[in-house]
Amino acid sequence: MELWEKLLFYIARKNCVSLDEIVRDLGINRGTAKVYLSRLAEEHIITRRWLRNGEGKRIRLYCVSTKLLKELNA
């Protein structure tokens, strides 16, 4: 299985994840993860959004695109 496929399955299973979760759980280098996430976002497979945690710090979340979910359910 390719790295981008592992990444996509991981995100799909959790719906939305942060970069820290991806690095920790999949053991992927932070820079490599960013490259793959950017490519998936450019292809509209995932979406990116910001969330504020309890301390007011902004966290980037990577979520499965609703377009992709609709295609998979069709």
C-alpha cells in the first residue's frame, strides 16, 4: 500500500485529524506528511480547515472531502 493510500484511509477512518495525530499514529515524517496532504487537498480528496483548541491556539484539521464520501457511497 502506498503512503498516500495509508494517509487517506487513516483520515477517512477518523473523518478529521491534525498533522500531529498523523505524525504520531502513522510514523510519517512531518514534512512528508505535509507534501502528501497538500497533494490530496489539490485533488479535492481532502479539505483543510482551522480549529481553535481550549488554549486559543489554531490547529489545522485535514478532513475527508464530502465529494469523495458521496462518490464512495454511490
